[in-house]
Amino acid sequence: MVNNPLTKNIDMTRPPMDIAAYEANDGYQSIKAIAKGLSSDDVLQQVKDSGLKGRGGAGFPTGLKWSFVPRGDDSPKQKYLVVNADEMEPGTFKDRLLMEGDPHLMIEGMIIAAYAIHASKAYIFLRGEYIVSQQVLTRAIAEAEERGYLGKNILNTGFDLDIVVHTSAGRYICGEETALLNALEGKRANPRAKPPFPQVSGLWGKPTIVNNVETICNLPGIITYGVDWYHGLTKGNDHGTKLFGVSGKVKTPGCWELPLGLPIRELLEDYAGGMQDGLELRAFLPGGGSTDFMLPQHLDVTLDYDEIAKVGSRLATGTMIVLDNKTCPVGMVGNLMRFFAHESCGFCTPCRDGLPWVDEIFNEFENGRGNEKDLQILHDHVTYLGPGRTFCALAPGATAPLGSGLKYFKEDFDRHIKEKCCPYKH
Amino acid sequence: MSNGDVKMSNDMIASTATRHRKLSAEEIAEIEHEMTLYPDKKAVGLEALKIVQKYQGWVSDESLLGISKYLGIPASDLEGVATFFNLVYREPVGKNVILFCDSVSCWIMGCEGIKKHIKDTLDINYGETTKDGDFTLIPVPCLGDCDRAPVMMVGPDLHRNLTPGAIDKIILDYSKSKSAE
Ligand SMILES: Cc1cc2nc3c(=O)[nH]c(=O)nc-3n(C[C@H](O)[C@H](O)[C@H](O)COP(=O)(O)O)c2cc1C
Ligand code: SF4
Ligand code: FES
């Protein structure tokens, strides 16, 4: 049986499969099942039963999210599906691989999701810099239209679906799902107040589901091979496979599809080849720039949402950033703070004013002018910018590496103060 | 109001509606196509800015006013969008825009040294254009290729695993492709 449903067609040394090759490898079977009578309620139920959790960062159960979309005759007729392909989380490089490696998998997944929630229009909100993704997806959409898998009355089911590729113009905040909806409507991408949630009132006020690229790519496998097969994939508590990446000074950085539930050590040592010669593992961010640092003592924790939460971090995007013992931890956190400060949308005060202040203090540390008072201000911001105090999750995301960095790298902050310079540079 | 203020307001967008540039036929055709994809023409504002930039290289006040007039979107709304997004250029840029990733994985892999090499070679900082107008250097967040860091884009092309030597070759290649034209 297939054990790598997300990447089974991917081979980056050649162009992605065209529709014929994709179909020959079990592709678009789910659309045929729909044509044979699989109802949208069935699809929704299967996705709920699969236990799939969103791969965009928050890990929210996908079927449950879909079930909030109003159904039935008195619900708004127009509903939308939006695929979040804005991938800008620092250190995250998985959605690009899926789109450029196997575009039909995502398109098939979009048809399944749109069918389940009764959406006749879907937008792919694609990062503007992903030029190859745009080309590859546009070509694949045209192929699917030609086969009658998209357009009006798909395979005589009475179900219509159009997919539009929207390229963004570069702002991390657009990945936040309500900011994304504003951007898609042509507005400045400030987040929206919730409630109402997009599932009820989203794009142009209509019920809207926003799902991550990788979440969508899980759907064809679930429908084609079934929920039991899907449940057989995992090695841990959460279901399915996931793309896991490793970047930083390891021997073979890369991105692999693995079952959930493997020990982190296996990813780092067997797949990424361990640290480069002469370097030791100091710490790592398990799932992109908005997650808390973890330490070598956590290597036997498994790659599961709940297990990683138990040690105070998040699996989030599953793309790990590795810090070695010869790279300055203060500099690394400072780099992340510069990113968050720059990408703050400016809507709420703690984030708009707080993050640049934090960034400025890191510059002072870098230049040997940091002091104890600055350190205290950094600590204070972990609270000021924390969950519940800002309008969206961007600033709380920044406090993850900041708070855990202050805790785990205290001696390094202290050395910057005492030695009046960055000890890693001198 | 002092004379200085009057002069300033003359340069301001709202009072220069007469200075709009008439959009070209190609630009209009692409904008019209985008209008079929969204239920609300306001959504096309950003698309129109990108389309104009594709043809003009950047979005001048005149172009912005041209779009405003064509779509019936207030110039201030369009400007609000244009200034929000990193990839909409409201100043002229060079022939090749370098989008240089300086996010965390590239930083760990030594992008600061690469940036310095670019700066020394081309004599430009972030936001600047070379005197010959060949290159503009702009920082960009994580380009989603962190396993092959350091990474940058030149125009539409992605360049990975950058070294100073690779930078020299890239700069030479793009400068050459200009002289070959
Ligand atoms: C600042 C910020 C940036 C985000 N960027 C992305 C992104 O680039 N891609 C993504 O899928 N989700 C991103 N998210 C999460 C989305 O808001 C949303 O939770 C996700 O797209 C839902 O999809 P899922 O349920 O399939 O995971 C971001 C969230 C925040 C707060
Ligand atoms: S937390 Fe930051 S990004 Fe989010 S709304 Fe406030 S200012 Fe904008
Ligand atoms: S950090 Fe540079 S490509 Fe991801």
C-alpha cells in the first residue's frame, strides 16, 4: 500500500507529472467516486473520521472546521474555498515542494474540499515570489479543465468549480487567514475581528474555508484509499504523514514525507545526517520561526502535535531550524525579531510599537551596547506581546522564540552584556 | 499656508488627477481579464498594480492615477494597498531586481557575508540601484528554499547555495544578457 501519499509522484529531477501520468498512479480517483455517487456529506464524514489536522500551523481538525460552514437550502448559495499558499514562515519550505512537485495532487484535493463544503469557486492565494508554482499550477488547472474535472457540471454531477490562481505581493501577515481574505478582496491585509469566523462570513461576506496547501494535499489519499488506510500511516497519536524539513548546519538539509510520531532524533540524525563535522546541536525550532526553542534533551520527543506541546513548543509547520554551537543564539533570535518587526501589519499598538523596540534592543546587543535594563525590557515584551494581548497571532508567534530564547540562552545574553560584544564574532 | 506647503500639495496624488497616464492596450486587456475572476472590481486593484508594474517596471504616480481612473477606485485606497505590499515598487528599480533572503536559515548559513560581497561588488545597499541601472537590491523574507540556503532571486530566477564565487558569476551573467540584447 502507498505509504507516502503526499510525495509519491514527486521527483524534482524531472518536471511534475502531467495529468495522464498522474491519473495512471491513482490520480483523480476521488472525482470518479464522486461521479459514482459519493455524497458531500460522505466526504465531510470521512475527512472528520480521518483525524486530519490543519498543516498550516495551528493544527485545527480539518473536518471539524468544514462542519462550521452552513449547509442546506437556506444557507448562502455562494461559498468559497481558499488555499493558503502564502508560505512565508521563516524556515518553512514544504508547500513549494508540493505545488511544484505534484500540482495535480493539490488540484484534486481542492475539488474534494470544494465539493464537501459546496463551494463553486476556489482561489489559490499564492506567494508572489513562487513563480514556478504559478506556472506549474496554471498549466495543471488547464489540463484538469480539459478533462472536465473543473468547470461546469463536473462529470455530470451538477457540481461546478472554478479555480483562480491569485498571486500575492509579499507580506507575511497575508498568511493569517482573515488578513488573507482582505488581501484577496483588494484591501490592505490587516486581520479581521473574529467572530464572525470565515467559515460563516469570509470572502465578500460568504462562508469560506481557508486551508493550507499540505492539508489539501492529504485529501486525495483519504478519499481514494480510505480512512482505515489513513489511520494505518501514523507511528504516533496524530494521523497521516507530514512533510518534515531540516535547515541549518546539518549534513544533508532537506524535506521528507514521514509518518507522524517518529522521534525527532530520527529526523535529525537519519534523514538530515546529523550535525556538520565539528559542530554540535545547541537547540532547534521544531516548526518554523514562530515556535519555541527545543533542546538536545528533547530529541526523543516524537513528531506529534500534543507531544511537542507537552515540552512547551509547537509542531506547527514541521520544518525545523537547527542552531549549532558556533552560531550566536542571540543573533538568531535577533534575526527573527527583525523579521517580525518588519512584517507587523501595524494595526495594533503592542505589536506595531513593541516589535521594533525589541528589534532595536537586539541591535544594541549585537553591537555590544546591551545592558540589564534592556534584558528586562525583552522579558517584559514576552508578556506584552503574548496571546490575548494583540489583535492577531503574529506578535504572540514572535514571543515563542523570544521567550524560550531568553530562558535557554541566558548565559549568552549575559556574555553580550559583560564582554560588550558578540562573543561568537570575536 | 507657506509657499512650500503649496508646492508640496501640488506633488500630492489627490491634486494631480490630471497627470494620470492612459493605460496601454495590453495593460487594459490583462486588467479586463482579471475582472472576470473576481466578483468585485476593487479586488482587481492590486492585480492592476502588478500588471502595470510588469509592463512599466514600477508604479509611478501617473500609472497609479491611471488605474484609479480606469477602475474607479479612489487613488488613496490604491496607494494604501500599493504601500502595504513589499513587491509593489513605487520607485523606479533597476533592470534586474535582486530579492535577497535574509531570514533565519539563510542567516545561519552565512547570508550576511554574501550580502556584503554583493554590496562590495555592486556598490549598493538595500533599496538602492546600481549607477548603470542594472541591479536593485531588496531584502525579502524566507524564500521557502531553506535547505539550499543562502538563497536569492534575480528577476524571476531562483539562485541557491550561494557563495561569493556564485555571486560573481550571476552578476556577470545578468550583465552580459543585457549587452547581448
Ligand atoms: C502571521 C500568520 C501567518 C500565517 N501564515 C500562514 C501561511 O503562510 N500558510 C498557511 O497555510 N497558514 C498560515 N497561517 C495560519 C493560517 O491563519 C490558518 O490557520 C491556516 O491557513 C489554516 O489552514 P489549515 O487549517 O489547513 O492549517 C498564518 C498565521 C499567522 C497568524
Ligand atoms: S498583532 Fe501585529 S500583525 Fe497582528 S494585527 Fe496586531 S499589528 Fe497586525
Ligand atoms: S530562510 Fe532563506 S530561504 Fe528560508
